[in-house]
Amino acid sequence: MLPLLQTLLTASAEAAGESGWLQTVYATLFDPAWNQEHASTIWLVITGVLVLTGIGLPTPEDIWLTLAGFSAYKQAGDQFVWYYFAGAFAATTVAILIGDTGAWWLGRRFGFGIRDRVKIMRKLLTEKRLRRVQGWFDNYGSWTVFLGRQVAGVRFVTFFSAGTMRMSWWRFMLFDFLGCLVSIPLWLTLGGLASIYGREWLEKASRTVGGGMLAAAVAALVVFVIVVKVRSAKRAKKDAEDIEAEIRLSARGEATPPESM
């Protein structure tokens, strides 16, 4: 990944005085030759992150799938070549299924007790998410795995819970793969569309509002997403603390003997 970043930074520095750094970045990212030259690194990063996302890495899976569609179109020479997209689908699906299997295995091997031993698991397996997924399992059974694959934010909880419920690996893989058949082609298609129209839109936006303003807007969006994530984490922590307090009060009430008449 470092050579990839170094290439981008070097290219930006060389042409910054001529066309502006944003235009240089556009030219590099949207260059089919550059994408073909760095194809192995690009796909290693995409599939590696997708595997880690499956076992709890807090990064949006959909962004990496969109990037996969973008890369497939660029590496095919700025045209739709079906076997490039078929390869992208195969690579991302295998990576996702491996990561999801990791979440399923953690649930099967350690159960919900892992929340008391590993701090990050308390953040991933919040009471609110667990109740939501449990309701799905009660209503939809194994199809909950299919549903969980479509909903960002509860994928890890869904697959972990499937493991704790002793769902067989073959059944888990079947419904997870069915979910991949729906979600992955959608994001690959969006990535292909971004590859076709994205540069034109970005260049038009940078000319209209200026490169600095566009960069500031992107930075503001990133900050906004971070703030939302932090606030969501705080709310989830408060919900968990409230539930634990209710449990302690309930247990204390049950332990208190009734007053004699």
C-alpha cells in the first residue's frame, strides 16, 4: 500500500504547479494505465480490508466494494469487460465470506461471554444491536443471515449471533452467499458508474467551487461522519449501562425477602 501512496504523492508534487494538486490526483486515480500497473496492490488492499471488516474492523464495507467496481472498470481499459467484473465479484465474495466465517467462528467458539473479556467486543456487540438481531432470528430464522448482509452496522453482530446459536457452517455459508448475490453486484455497478462519470463530476465541481473549497467540503464530510460515529458509540454505551443498571436492580429486588405480614 505504501508504494501506492508514494506514487500518488510524487505525481501530485510534480504537477501541482501546472494543473493543481486535485486535478493531478484525479488524473492519476482515473488513469487506466496507472490502475493496471498497480492492480495487484489495489486488489490485495481491497480483499484484505474486506476480510478484516468481516471480523469486526470498523470500516464501511460498501466503500471497498465500490472501489472494487471502480478498479475493475479502469483495469479493463475504461470499458465494461464481463470477466473483469466476474473476477471482481469472485475476489470480493471470497474475501467477505472468509471474514464473515471469522465472525461466525468467534460466536460459536466463545459465545457472548467474550464481551466480558475483550473490550472491543462490548463496543461491537451492543445490547441494542443484539436485541435487534435476536428479533430477526425469532421472526425470520436462517434468513436473518441474508438480511444482515444487506444492513450496514449489524453484519458482525448477525454473523456472531449465528455462531452462538450453533447454526451449521454450510447453512450459514448458503444464506450469506445468497446475500452476496444481491449486495455485491449493486456496489460493483456503482463503482463502475463512478469510474465512468466520477472524474467529470469532480473536475466540474473543483472548477465551480475551487479546489480548496472542494477539499474543505470533503474534510467537513469526514469530520461529520466521525462525529456521528462517536455520538452513536456514546449512545450505545449509555444504553448498555442503563440495561446493566436495570439488571442489577432487578437482581437486588429478587434477592430481598418479602416482608412478613
